[in-house]
Amino acid sequence: MPAREVLTDADTCDIARRWRVDPETIERVQAAAASFFVETGRQVWIISGWRSAAQQRGLSRKGRPTARDDLSTHRSCPATGVDVSLGSLPSGFLKATWGRFTLIEGLRWGGGGGVDEAGIPLDWQHVDLGPRR
């Protein structure tokens, strides 16, 4: 899979297969990305979908927020969680705008972890369909 991919330029089924993510998840994330683009003029890229246990541990070692392997929405098959990029150094306003559109689409923003003093999830790049069961 590529290092990143623009969400609004890809067919839902193709991107779901390429990133090994549940099609409903991709559909909702693409809808949020389309709304985000209309409001801000900025693209949203998918940077992570399904990942192996080794990839999960590697991110954790680098200090990235990660859930336990048995709870991570990146570790279900297909994955129900994705990580995105809003480009270089997005402002708090852009992060909050992205979060607003993800919530409108019925996604959980931030993976259920903590938030900063402005209410932005510490893992703001992560969205999913809800807790893994």
C-alpha cells in the first residue's frame, strides 16, 4: 500500500481493499474528507489502515498513541479504524474542523483517548467506527 493516498480521489471499494479497511469506514471517512475540502480547500490523506502487530508495536515505541493489540481498530480484519493526515503542521482550527466532520459522519474521533486543553483528541489523526468488541 502507498505511504499515503488522497481520500477524495479514490474509489471507495479500491481504497478499502488497498488499505484493508471496512468499506463503511472508508465511505464515512471519504464523506468527512469531502466536506472538509469544501470548507477548507485542503485535502485529507489516509496514512494508515490495517496494520500488523509488529507495525502496531513499532508505532508505540515511537511514542504514537496506540491501543492494545486486542483492542486496536487497526488490528481487526478488515480494520475499522484509519489514521489521516491534514498536511504539514495543521492548526488547531483545522484539526477541530476535521473532527466536526468526522462526528457528523458518525465516526469516533481520537480513538477514545484523552484530549488536550482545547478539547482536541491527543490522537486526533485517528477515526473509527467505535470500540472494537
